[in-house]
Amino acid sequence: MSEARPMSTMARVNVGLAARYRKERRFKFFGLAAIVASLMFLALLLASITAKGYTAFRQTEILLDIHLDPAVLDVNNLATANYAALVRDSVQTLFPRVENRQDKRIVAKLASTGAAYQVQDMVMNKPELIGSVKSVWVLADDEVDMFIKGHIPRNVPESERRISDQQAAWIDQLTAAGRLQLAFNTTFFQAGDSREPELAGIRGAAMGSFFTLVVTLVLSFPIGVAAAVYLEEFAPKNRWTDLIEVNINNLAAIPSIVFGLLGLAVFLNFMNLPRSASLVGGLVLTLMTLPTIIIASRASLKSVPPSIREAALGVGASQVQTIVHHVLPLAMPGMMTGAIIGMARALGETAPLLMIGMVAFIVDVPHGFSDPATVLPVQIYLWADSPERAFVERTSAAIMVLLLLLLAMNAAAVFLRNKFERRW
Amino acid sequence: MQKIARTLAAAALFAGSAASVQAADGRDYISIVGSSTVYPFSTAVAEQFGKTTKFKTPKIESTGTGGGFKLFCAGAGVDTPDIANASRAIKKSEIETCAKNGVTQIVEIKVGYDGIVLANSKKAEQMQLSRKDIFLALAKEVPSPEGGDQLVANPYKTWKDVNPTLPAEKIEVLGPPPTSGTRDAFVEMVMDHGCEEFAAIKALKSTDEKKFKAVCQTVREDGAYIEAGENDNLIVQKLEANPKSLGIFGFSFLDQNADKIQGSAIDGKAPDFEAIAEGKYPVSRPLFIYVKKDHVGKIPGIAEFLAEFTSDRAWGEQGYLAEKGLIPMPKDEQKAVAADAKALKALSGKE
């Protein structure tokens, strides 16, 4: 029995060694498995979004020979001319054999209602075109687009798809004549929201996000840094500062909708700021990101070694000079990283904006801080809830754009940290 | 560093003051709030209106009917919304709130109908349901299957248990949560009716209306009815993945996804455009917009917006709203409503 004769230390180590190696391998394996699993989910998410969304970056267009009829286009009154009729006539001339009134209407619907605005822009920019016949690629209707992209299947009974056999035949006829093409979807990046999927774009929401984030950054960064510097460098350590610290940490964990309610009560009802404006959105998101920035800034101030402060004070610098000339510049990379991460969180936020009216249908691209605006995540939410099938791919495409922006911001944070951070 | 901070703070203050000045001198666009069911229709009108007139495109928030009225009735000033979308008629209590806050002249405009459908995947068979079947399948408490007037916790597991002519599939219905207007309408139009087929419960209506409502409108919570959120697209996707379940949502989603899902016939009528328009399909509800009469003239374009909404090219049988899934009213009714809208005939306050 082992109890009878005590083992040497080496022997005891050797007995347990295999088990210890196994344990270490298991530990490593679990860690690796966790990372592989999370990467797999990420890949799955990205793949499904990309697979659904990439088609939205291309849009079906129809080549029309539009006769810019001087009888319809009065040079003195170009803004109110009937451009829709020009488009309708030119689609109908492509199908001379369609005579029945009802069918003619359906034929005219192959082109998007947005085609008329395209023609209008063209004529208003170049009035000398009037009288000529101009070949232009105009947007196709969203259902034609879905059909071309294969999102409306051919092999189901006619009653079950939004494109009838007759329409399918017309579309095939256009394809055969080379009058249909898939082109890069510029509308998606240039337009505001629309109820017609082919006319809907993310420009409005992107500008709204931009204005909102500018307000958030301009307010939350200086306030956050100032608060952190005071708490870290000047404030006495007592029960009050402890209380403040606990509260700041608490605020960082509060559900964001609460900040929305606060914003509704204070900014809209009390201060009478305009509803749905990116200014108010920015104010609400400032409240939300402040704790994050304060915590990150304090951490980076703490990491500046005391020797720097002592050296500065030692050669006769005042406390303010010490902080402004030496401590702050050294802590800045960490503070900026914190700010960017806070901004990235603010960019993805929808819940607090619901309360202040930024979950809204807004067609016009905002031009200032007080224009009604919406933001990217809200646009995604609104499109995801729309019945039209063409919005499915646009939703995914907007998600891709949002993810890219987030990636860029986080990459910037990593870059700043690596470039400027100093280790002691 | 200090300089930068000072400049930034000054810029922020400036932006703030500029905005409050703007807020004081009023809006030049129409502000609309309310139901997410009416949202797709009023947005379509708003967009058309913005593109074809000299006015700015109205701003439309999707807040839900109740939330919309709350904002709408909050005051009479131009900082409150001009129009509320609603998927039900305004309640008496809401009119009172409005009146208390100075909103006394409200114009009600009925814009059309919306059907609510019970649908399943095309991979399964179309269901033939009666409202009584649906009540028995979804209510929390039902009359005992053994007979008698006693109410028992819902014992039915499969559709066959409810009605022997139905398939022996597990009851599984995906639908909106209680906060949704669609759910309110569904409960009122389907469950209440199914409920009234039982004499004992019907008798309750006159004696104890509260109890009647509790019995008829409480949906079971044992997993047969699954609250699937307000996103109807999500329900459609779930139905496709699980052909054995049914879903409850608005007609426009059935219309857009007719290659994937089919509507169940209710009381012998399948939900299609004609049946709903003619009022033969039993589960359809009117949609409304409510306008503050005092704002007409103060905010530019309200009268013109109403004219666009009530024009034939918008809400007509061939109009662009029909294409979005709005079921138009009969021609005569449309004419009457359009005339009232033009005259801005305010609610009398009785209802």
C-alpha cells in the first residue's frame, strides 16, 4: 500500500502528470471551442445577411425611347408637366400589340413611378432636349425587379405570384430585346425613405445618424472628459465621490429606453425642442454614452503613472499645468477609444429614439440638426416591417451598411490605441 | 486642448439655441402619428403628396393607435401632431382627453378596410374554420366538452378535438401580443362571435358584461397561442418553416406572400380582395385618420393632403392604396366620406 511507504516527490508528481496534462488540454480545448463557436455564429449571421442583401445593390432598369413631346412639355412650366404620361406612352409603344385598356395599364406599370421623376430631372437640367427622342434607362417596378432577381418564382401557379403569366411574357420579351439590365443601385445611396422599394434609399437615415452622432460627440466627449478629470485628479476621496462613482457605473447599465423617456420629459415637454429632430436624438444619446466615456476616461487617467505627475509638480508646474500638459495628452488615446466605442453603441441604438419621435417615415433627406430625421437602425426596423417583398433585400443591405460603419468605427478605435498608446 | 473644448461647447450651445428658435415659429410640414396598420397607407399618400405638390412631405410616426391618440390629444398647439392614424374608431375616453386639452374639433375620416387573416403554409392544407372553432381552440377557458355550462381550462390539444372535420394537427397559432391593435380587432371580431354561439355565455353579456369579456377575450397561455411580436414578416417566415402552425396578421402580408402562404376560410369565406371589399369575409375592420380642424390653415397643406387621400387615384378600386393592400369602401360611402372630409365635418362628440 502506498500509505505504508511514502512516495518520493518525483514519483508523486509523475503519478498525477498525465491527468494534469489532460486537464490542461481540456481547458485549452474548451477555450478554443468557445471561440470557434462564436466565430461560426458570426459567420452564419454575416452569410445570411449578405446572401439576402447583396442583390439589393443592383436594380433592374428598363431602356425606354422617350419622345420628349413639345406638346406635353411647356418650356415655361416644366415643373408641372405630365412626365408620367411620357413614360407610360413610351412603355406602351414597346408593346404595340397590346390594345385592351386594362392590359395597357398593366404594361405601363412595368416602369417604376419614379421613372417620371428621372425624366423630369433630365428635362429640367437640359431643356434643349425637348422635341427629341431620347433613350434612357429608367427604374423598373419593384415587382419586375423581384422577378428578374428570382425572388418571385416562375414555377408556382399564376394566382400565387404577384407577376401574372402575361406580365412574365412581357418581361421575357423585354429581356430578349436587351431592354432590361441590372445596374448598380445608386438610388439606394442617394434617396431618403420611400414606400416604393425601388425608390427607397438610406441617405436620409445615414444623414440623420451623422447629425445625431455629431451632437452626441460634441456634447458627451468634453463633458465626459471634464467629469473624469475632476473626479480622478481634483475631487477629494469621501463618501460623496464614492456615491457619484457608484451612480455613474449604475447609469452605464440602465436600459436605453429609460433615457428615451427622460428625453421625452425634459427635452420635448419641458424645453420644447422639436420632435423627431436629430438634435434631441443626440442629446438623449449623450445621456446614454456619458457614463461609458467617463468610465473609460477615468481608467485611462488612472493608467498614467504617478511618476509623471510627481516630476511635473517637482519642477514647479501647477496642478492644472500638470494635468493639461502631461497627464491629459498621455491619457487621450484611451479616452478616444472609449468615446469611439460609446459612439458605436449610440449608432446602433433605436429604443430611446422611439420616445422622441425618430421612428418615423421621413422622405426628405435632413439638412440640419432640427430637421425631422431618422437613423440607420430605425430605418432597418421600419423596412423589416414592410409587406413588400423587395424590402427584404433592402433591409439586409441596410444592415450591411450599418455593420460596415460599426466595423470602421471599432477599427479606428483599435488603430488609435495601437498608434498612440504608451506602455510603461 | 482647452481651446478645442471651448469651441466645441460654444458650437453645441449655438446649435441648441438655433433649434429652439426654429421650434418656436412653427412647422412647415404635416405631422402624423399613430397605428402601424395605417402607416403603410398614409406613408404612400404622404410620399405622393410630397412629390406632386409644392408642400413638404409629411412626417409619419408609427406609434400604435393608442400611443398616437395620446400624442394627438396632448394639446391644441402646433407642436402637437395634426393627424392621427387609427386602426379602430376613437374611444369616448380619448375624445374626453382631447377636449380637456383643448382639442375640441376632430374630423374623422374613414379610409377603407383591412382584413385580418388566419393563414398557414402552402405546404399544408387550407383550413376551413368557423369562428366557434377558433374560439374553442384559442380561449383560455371553454365550456366543458362533456356538456353543461361549466367553464373548464381549455382541454383541446388538436384541431380534431375542436371539430372532428378538422385535421388531427396540434393547435399552434402565432399571433400578435396584447398591445397590438390587430390582436384587439381579432379578439373582438372572432373570439366574441365564437363565444356567443354558447347560450350560457351569451346570457352573461346582458347580466355580467365584464365576465363575458373576460371569458371570451382571454387567450390561452399554455403554449397553443404563441405571441410572435408585432412584426408580421417574421410570422410569415415562421409559418413557412413550420407548416403545421397558423398565423394571424393583416391582409396585405397575405397578398404579398401568396406564393408561400394561404388564408384559412373563416365561416366558409376565404380572405380575398373581393370578399373583404364586399363585406362577406367576417374579419375585417375599418381604418381611420383623425384630423385637428384647428390646424387646417395653420399648418400648410392639410386640406390638400386630405384631398389626395380621398381622391380616386389613391383610395379608388384601382388606386395605389389598393395596390398596397388597403381594401376600398363601396363607391357611395367613399363619396360621402370624401364630401365630409372636404367640408371638415367635425365629430359631434356623442361617440
